[in-house]
Amino acid sequence: MAKLTPSTRLLRSLTRAAKTQQSTFAKLLDAYATPTPTPKRRRKPASRPASPAPAPGAWLAGQYPLPWQPGQGLIPSMRYWLYVPKQVPDTVARQGWPLVVMLHGCQQSAVQFADGTRMNRLAEAKGYAVLYPQQLAGLHAHGCWRWYDRSVQQGDGETAMLAGLIGSVCEQVRIDRRRIYASGLSAGAGMAAVLALNHPELIAAVGLHSGPVFGAGHSPAGALRVMRHGAPLRADAAIADVRQRRAMPLLPALLIQGADDHVVHPVNQEQLARQWLQLNGLPAGPASSVTVKPAGRGGSRNAHEIHDYLAGRKPVLRVVRIAGLGHAWSGGDPALKFNAKAGPDASRMMLAFFGRHRR
């Protein structure tokens, strides 16, 4: 057998590495893209539910141009949609709209996320504007926000883009800058946490649904490990790094998690809760109050527990664990992937929590 030259050995090594990385990306996509299977029932399948009536406010599409980089041809832009309610409450007329930033998960679009969560109809009733950014296909082919990327966690990449987009929207629409909130599902929840921790002067509170623990991953393979096992050795150090980099104001958080989530394991919620207690200077003991909600009649709602950690009389951290829920938005439109019909209604819970906090 002919002896391999050094260049041939290098080429084969690179080929094997490329195949390994491709396999890792495929596993990551499969983990995100496969909803929790629904048990089969021996009955006639129900017809597809009719789409809900659209909210009556303005549904505005826009593009936020990104900074030009040397060597670029066309200047890229981030697409987004903005919902502005039709009814204008007196408080909004005086102070501007409170704004909820909604970050979709992998294999979702911003529009699908809006439809699935039904957030616009609730925002109309409660008096919130809602911003839906769309991840650039050039940054991730499957629409995942790169919450795990080290530079993104430190404020670059999508973090800087989203902060710039929010600033641009505030210049176009009258927004109450003391009441801007970040929320998301799965990878979107991970990105919402990264955004808030890098821009606490901008974000008044976060709502993280099925989100990964902050500050770990740093690669697609690492992200997959975090989703499956959390990051017990990194969680505390990541928050310590944040507090060392900047003075952090109080940053309230609502953490919602399905107990049957096999994509982002519930251990991530436990570690996120510990991170947010450390961040806000609260003791790691038991919650100030625990509310147990049994399943409703006919099984239309899932049983769930609410653990509140208070600062004074306000819940700075609210941890919600929902029995029977997989990797899906609780109380969403089941006609769309990654949404579960059974409550509690996560959108309603988020607006109720956000309503108690302002920067």
C-alpha cells in the first residue's frame, strides 16, 4: 500500500471533521424540529380548526438594514413585523406603547410565531405593541437564533442586531422605553435571555418558554448537550461573568417549562432559576409562595405549579412547571407546529407578569 503524503492525511482529516460537524448540525435540527408526539387515539380524527380572526390593529412589515461590513456586496437587513393595537388606552396616549419583543424558535417564522401564540389578540386587549423579528437565513439556515455562540452571548451578532432594531422601532413608533420586554420559545427564549443580560438598560423583564440555560454551548454540539443535560458546571460562572462586566439592575423573569419536554430538558429551567436568583441577589432557598393549579374539567388544561420569588411584594422570579406539556407553547394554536392547545395560556401569563414591572 502506498504511503500517504502529509497533504493527503490532512485532506482526509478535514473531510472527517466536516462530516462530523454536518452530523452534529443534523442532530441539533432534529432535536429542535421534532415536536413531542401526540398519543394516537382510536377515534375519528378532528377536522383542522379554523384560523382565529385576526386582531384588529395594524400589522406592519419592515426591514432593518444592518451595518455594512468591508467586502460585502448588498447590505443585508433583518425582516420584522410589528403589531400596533387599534384601541389606544389613555396611558399609551400619555406615555407610549409598552413593547413585547417575541423571538421565534427553530423551524418557525416570525409570522407563524405570532399566529401560534395568539399574542396579538391579547396585546390588543391589554394595550401592548408587539415586535416579531425574523432570524436571517444567512446566519442560520433553519431559523435558529444562535444563543449558544460565544460572541452572541457577549453582545455581538444577533444581540447587537436586535438591540439596534428595538432602538429603530422606538424612533418610528411612540414606545414607553421603561416598558420593553423580551420573550421567546426554545432558541428564541435563549436569545431573549442573552439580549436582556447584555442590554439591561433596555429590557425591563423577560419571559422564557422552554429556554436553555444561559452562558453555555458555544458550538452546535455544545448547544445540543445543553438542551439535553443543562450546564451544571457553567451556570453559576456565566452569571458571575455578567455581573463582573456590568452593574445589573433588577431583571425580573418568568420561566415556563413543560415537564414532558424531551427537546429542552426541564433541568434547564432549574438552572435558569438559580441563575436569575443570583442575578437579582435573591437567596436560593424555597420560593416565597407556591400555587398549585389542578387540571381543569375535561382535561382541557394541564395541571401546573407556580413558584414565586419575591422582592418586597413583587414577584421578581416566577417559575411555572406544566405537567403533560412537551416542547410547545402552552395554550397556543395546535394547527401550527410547536403549539399545545391545553393551557395555561403562556401569552396571557407573560403579559400579566410584564404588567407588574417597568425599568
